[in-house]
Amino acid sequence: MHTPLKLGIIGDVHAEHHRLTLTLDYLYDQGINQIACTGDLSDGVGDLDETVEILMDHNVTTVAGNHDRWLLTDRSRHVTNAHHRSDLNSKTLDYLESLPKTRTITVGQHDVLLCHGMGDQDLAKIWPGTERMPVERSSRLDDIIDQGRFSWIINGHVHFQSVIPFETAVLINAGTLAGKRWPGFLILDLASQTIDVFSLADNQVTFKGTRDLSTLPRTWKNTQHFDGDWDPTFLIDTTATAA
């Protein structure tokens, strides 16, 4: 029997409940019912109670982001469009408190690591280094890669869809549903090692193209081998500006 090897990937939500519904409706229409979300459900222009209800109804595999942690601990409530515990129902609070920092998703015979930052460090990020941005490394990610369990790692936090290939693993940043510049989602096909990229605008889903991940150069063993000479593999048009 054929086992589907496609995974829908949703980045940081930030209470964009309308875009979340649009995304999930599209994924289900495509026959994709295994879906991952990188967290940061909180702090945005939409309805967080509704956002959580949608994720629960669709059984989306979700992790906690730093904004969710901040909300629950009443920290950094000065951020734009911050949510507060007093505004939320008990079901939403229980759900947020139940979210782990990492989850393992089994897709066929593949174990995929889902996290917000780097493993259990929800504020961590990496960057191989370019002319404009210096190298950022992560010993936590290095440990995960060196353990050899996961050949696919999905994270969020930095809000732009990108791929960083290592010798034995590929890190996919899921981006975000929020904002005007790069909102969108992804479909990862582990059988073909391709990723379909979609953008969201004006209540519409637009297919932006397919990227073949099997052809990416596997330059680094882990982040300690970053050399500052990266040609970024973005999945979105980073030249686009906010309207």
C-alpha cells in the first residue's frame, strides 16, 4: 500500500485565524492531512481563541514559540498586538500550556523534527553568513545533527521561508502567515525531495513554484563549519517590500 509522504508546513501564525483557515482548507483540498506548525500562535491582529480552535479541530501538530511562552509568563507584553491571559478562554490557555518545544513527526519511514527556534531553544537561530549578515551558529542544532536521527528539521521564528542544507540533514524554515511581505506556507514531499511554495494575499492562495531539494549542495557538517560565504536558498522573493 502506498504511504503518502507529503507534509503541510505552516510557519509562525501570530493569530492570523483567517489565513490559517485558508491554508488548511487548501491543504485538505490537496489531500494533505498531516500538517505541522512552528508555533508563535500568539501576538497578532487576529483572534487567538479562534486560532487555537482551528488548530485543534484540524489536529495540526504544533509546538510552542517564544511568543506563546511570553504570553503564558506575562513577559514582553509591550510587543505589537500583544495578547493577554485575561482576554483568553480556558481552553486556549490549556492548549498553549500543553504545547511542547519540540515534536517528532513520522512521515512514512522518516522522522522529522519540528521546533520553533533550534531544538528546545525557542529564541535561537542560525545563519551561514553572507556579505550583509554575519555567521550565527547553534551548538544545540549541531548536537541534533550529530545525533543523526533527523534528516529533516523544520523551524520558524525568523519569518522567511528558506532552506539550509547540511551533509546529513536539511533545515527548512517555514516562514509565517503574518504580515504583508512574505506570508505563505509549504508542502514538503519526502518521496521526491521537493518543496512546493505558496503565498497568501487578498484571501487567495498562490502557487509560487517547486524547489528540488535533492540538488542542493551539502556543504557543511554542522553550523561550526559555516564559512560566511553562503548563497542563500530562499523560498520567497526577498526583494518584495511591504505594501
